[in-house]
Amino acid sequence: MGGFGGLPFPQGAVCPPVFPEAEPSAWAGAVSRLDAAFLAQDTQSVADVVVWGALFPVLQDEASLSNELQALRTWFQTMTLSEACRKAADSVLMPKGLLEFKSYLQKQPPPCLAVERATSNEPEEEEASERALTEEEIRAAADAWARGAAALPKPWCPQKPVLPVEGMRNVLITSALPYVNNVPHLGNIIGCVLSADTFARYCRLRNWNTLYVCGTDEYGTATETKAVEEGLTPREICDKYNAIHADIYRWFHISFDYFGRTTTPHQTTIAQDIFQRLLARGFLLQDTVEQLQCEGCQRFLADRFVEGICPFCGYEEARGDQCDKCGKLINAVELKRPQCKLCRGVPVVKPTQHLFLDLPKLEEQLEPWLEHSWSSGDWTANARYITRSWIRDGLKPRCITRDLKWGTPVPLDGFRDKVFYVWFDAPIGYLSITANYTDQWEKWWKNPQQVELYNFMAKDNVPFHSVIFPCSLLGADDNYTLVNHLIATEYLNYEDGKFSKSRGVGVFGDMAKDTGIPADIWRFYLLYLRPEGQDSAFSWSDLMLKNNSELLNNLGNFINRAGMFVCKFFGGVVPDMVLTADDKRLLARVTLELRQYHQLLEKVRIRDALRCILSISRHGNQYIQVNEPWKRIKGNEEDRQRAGTVTGVAVNMASLLAVMVQPYMPSVSLAIQGQLCIPPECFVLSHIFTCTLPPGHRVGTVSPLFQKLENDQIEALRKRFGGGQPEDLTVVRQAKPTPPASAPVPAPASGPVVAPGDPQLIQELTEQVAKQGNHVRQLKANKAEKAEIDAEVAKLLELKKQLALAEGKSPEVLVPKGKRKK
């Protein structure tokens, strides 16, 4: 007889090996074969605790167990609720931060599945079987249906400007302010503004008093850099790109209550006030820092004016503030082989005075606030983990000033030639943008007792919203509204790579409307693959598949058929309905999906809630297919009555879907509302499915909601947005006059300036060329895609050119294959 630690295992039970990563099903025999509630006897014993402890790391989400393991589920739940196991979970098995980390990692694909997940875009499979309906649920659904539209709450029409209302749920929503210096791509749009817009629309349909604000982040180095590139002033750059952003979001139907910008007098006033309050309360430090100065440009270089090699991962185009590849924050002086982005000169390190936010001193206020916010609000798992990783080893003072001219000026003698660092200044833009919307902005931003704040962003913005900005507001001690719910997405990639405006790879916001694909289709697909738990990838083939299957054949097909049956068989008037037991079960099933939709959206699980909409339309299609109203309408009186009931129920399901789909596809929702003539007072979300289109209701003209995407159309778009495919290049050495010994070696068009004769640099470049050459050969051996091979060959040729320059040789010339010099 087997056992754990010398303890006997029950007769006939199976004792699998104790591995934390073992499948829970491997333990089923240990429990499912027992008549007693516990392993060894009728009461809990040491054996139960030991087995529970082994299972706990892999079985915290016992709801994921299939019905076949019901005995294991019941036993595990019982044990978890016992006092001994609760204490063990809190103190030993689940130390501070581990739960968030485990939850976060569980959503990441294992290495062996990374490629498969990246191409499928499908979420993890959920339990397939539907649970059985209870008689009480069926009866309640039938009662709700019979109450009709009178059972719905009246839609809330807020005052303008929208201000908090006592006694209501007041929801303040922000999405991370997009940098004004570039055009957002699809990943930017889903990560911030579209996700926040979907939730804001849902909140309004719930009659929650909702304000959604956003705007362009316009101060800082990025703007100065773009202005230099385009030969414009920073103000001209801001005006130009603010208009571009506004146009893009307007086309995507983003329903801001106000879209503003940070370059306003309100920004200066509010930021300087917070600064002065921090200064007065002793939360600012002054220190000398080593900073890069470009002697050619005669200026200290702000972070984004510096590029070099990342000290952590070796990425060669890391910025002076953060590495785009590994995501780690960097001090510019830590970069290897730094360059001035303006003149490509090599900067030197010099001391300069700056001001710092004393985060260690504020940590004692931050931690209890975080614990409260996490226990009472909804923070995504990645947001919790990233925040924990920041504070785990203790916070360090953070510089809040920069040597720039374009920014909010520092109101302190000795620092008036400096401006606030963008990540101290930018989040304050939420407040100043609201102040530009209403002079009563403090009712939102200094009212934590009445206001719930939701911040939407991609995961790289988390530390600034969960640590730095809250510390600034806590230190200012002015009753500021702090974030209750921090919603962070992972990254959306493009096909097999990343978006790149310069290389023409991927769809950017200003290009989407030129594809001929409606905005709502873009919204639907981006929200369908929203990277909630792991990175996902945009795929043209998958876009076509989801449009043609989920929208055209599922959702659109059902709504069109329901409306057309009313028009064709009943003269455009909803017929009388006599519900059968099967109809009532359908009402209960739809009600369950509706409640699941609410539960998910209340937790801001936007992607998963979309599946509930598609599930309801699938139920509707099955309902129509089984009952065949087009046949029954030709039969006897009983058959015609049945056809009327099925048509009436179906068109009311379509009416419900029109409301549920509004946060995702507002134009489609409006079209359904118009076709079915749904009364405006029915455009509100509740937890019940009721008859909003009663017998006698007249519908309008019904027409298809979606169009099929053809393969030729999609292939043309894939090619158009796939970037310039380089020709097969052959390296040829071209005869050139030898330059005089005193002539400077020409720098490559891109990449770092190469100093000839540097042995260390030559050695590094030689190793990089060899490594990249092996990589290219491996790709060719594996028969990788031509575009991928070409991209890596281009990198190899650039490295060879830099090596030639470092060795003092004339750089090699790239000539397309077939045009080889004789």
C-alpha cells in the first residue's frame, strides 16, 4: 500500500507521483474512488493536508476541472476552505506577490506552444459542455420575458459636462495618452483607446455615470526629435499630429467625452501645483547626476536624443530611457557606444543638477494604498506582477527634471532652465485635459469617495501608473482620486513580426480606412484577439476567417434571418408567440450568456465577453434551423403558430444582440436598431432577457449587415502592408579611388558611427557577422519564408559594411542579383 511520508493511502486508491506540474486528472483516482468525504477516513487527516499541499500550486482554479472530476473538485474546495489549509496558503504556499505571478505566468504560452499560439490567435479552450439548466432558472427567464420592456431601467442621460452624481456609480476612464509624434498602429489602438472605449460604452449602457477622457502627450524629447526630423517647430508638430490622432480615433468610432492635449495652461498650473506640494512636504531631492552632453550640439542630451547598445540585452538601437527589445529602463550613461541622434557625434559624460522624487520616502504610503486598491479593485495579473517586481527590492529616487526647452517649466530657482520629465508630467495630463473639458474637474480628480478610476494601457506603461504617478499624488496630499482598476494588455504583433512605419510593415491608423474594410470590422477583430493574457498577432488570413465565419455566417446570418422572416412571412409585424418548454429553455440559456457577458465585462475581460455575443447568435441559428419556420409557415394552423413563435423569439434575440454588440461595433448596432425599429428606451443593458419587440411591433427594411472578404482582396492587402520586399542581393566589391589618408571614413547610412582601427570593435563586429551568418544559413536550411530570410540577410550585409569600415576598408556595395558588375 502506497503512502505519503509514511502515511497509509486508502485501500484501492491510486497514488500518483508527487510532482507539482502533474495534471490534476492524475489524482482523480485518489478521490473519486472513495465513498468517504476524505482520503483516509470520514474526517480530515494529515493525508488530506499533504495531498492538498501537493496539488495546490497546480489546482488553484478548481473551476477549470471537468465534470468527470467532480469528486476531486468537491474535496479540493472543502480542504481549501479549512482553517489549516487557508493559513498554509496565506503564509507558506502563497507568499506576497506569488499569486499574481503564477496567474500571470499561467496565461503565457509554454515554449513548445509559442509558435502555435502566435498563429492561431485562439484563446485557451474553456470547458466545452454547457451546464444543465435548473427549473428555477427556466421559470425566472420566462417570467422576465413576460414583463416586457417595462422591466428595463430607463436609459440615463447625463448632464453636459458630465459630472459625478451623488448616489450613482461614477466611472472615470482614461486611456494612456498617445505620443503626439507618431501615427498609432493597430497594436497601439487596441492596447489603449479601443479597449477603453469598449468599456466606456458598456458603462453607459449600464446607466453608470461615465466620463472618458484622453488626449495627445505633447511635451518631451520625442516631440523635439520629430520636430528636428521634419524641420518644424515643436508646436507645429503637435498641431499636425494631434489632428491626425483625432481623425483616426473618430474613424474608429472612439467615443471620448473629451479628447485634448497636454500643451495647455492648465497642464502648467496643475503640474506646478503638485510639484510645489511635493517640495513643501519634503518629497523632492536634489542631486548631481552624470549626463551625456553633445559637444557638437552644445547641449545636454535628453534620453531620446541618445541611442546605443542596451547594457542588458545587447539590442543595438536602445533609447536612452528604455530598451524597446527587453523593455528595461535605462540611464543614458549606461548605454554602450552611445550616439547623439541629432548629429551622430559621440557624447561625453558631464555632471548636471537635477531634482528627484523621493520614492523610498513615499513607499510607506504607496504599499498600503496598493494593498487596498488590489483588494477592492480589478487589476490585471500583469499589472500586479509588474508593480510587485518594481517594489520588491525597494524603490529608488526617480529623476523628474530634464534639460529640455519643450516642456512644463520647473518653478524653482536654479532649475528654471529645465522642464519636468515627461513621465512625471504626462500622467498629470489626465487632470489637465479634464480641466479643459470642465472647470469643475476637481469633482472627478479630488473625489475618491465618489469616483472609480479605470486606467487603460499596454503593459510597458504600468510602472508609471501604478508607482510613480500614485506616489506623486499621495505625496501632494490633496485628496486626489487614485486608480482603482488598472487594466493592462500584452502586445499585439503583426503577422510574424512587429509593426514598422519606416519599413511599411503593418496597418497604421491612417491606413485602415483606405483598405475598404469598415471600421466596425477592424474593431471586432482587434477586440476578438485583444491580448489580455498573452501577446497575440494580427493575421490577414484570420481576419478573413473571423469576418466570414463569426460575423457573416453566424451573427449577421442570424439577425438577418430573424428580421427577414418577420418581413417575408408576417408583413413586417412581429407575430403572436406561444412559448413551449423548449422556448423557455432557450430564454434561460440566453439569460445565462447575458449574465456571463456582464460578469466578464465588469472584470474588463473584453475579449472573453465578446464570445458570449457570438454564442447567443449561435444558439439563435440552431433554434431557427431546428424549428424551420420557412417550412412551418406553409403548414396547418399549429405549424403557422409555431413559425410565428420562433420568428418572434428570434427577432427579440436580435434586438438583445443589438444592445450587447454596441460596445464592440457601434455602427452595426445602430444599423440593427434602425432595421428592427428598436425603441430608444430599450437601448439599455440589464441582467434579464425580456421581450422588447412585442407582437404588433413593426420592423423596417432588413438588409445584410456584413460583406464577405475574398481571398484575392486579403492577399492584396497582405502584400500591400507587408513592407518593401528586398530583392535578392549579392555583395560585390566595386572599384573605387583610394581616398587620401587624411580623408574621414564615410559613416554608414544607418547604425552607429564606426571608428576605424578599434580592435575591440572589430572583434565584436566579427563575432556578430559570424553569428548572423549562421542564423541566415539556418533559416535557409529550414526553408523559412523569403521575407524573413531577406530581412536577416539585410542585417548581415549591414554588419559586414560596418566591419569593413572598422577595418578601414572601403564598404561593400549592394547590387541586386542579376545586375552584377562585370
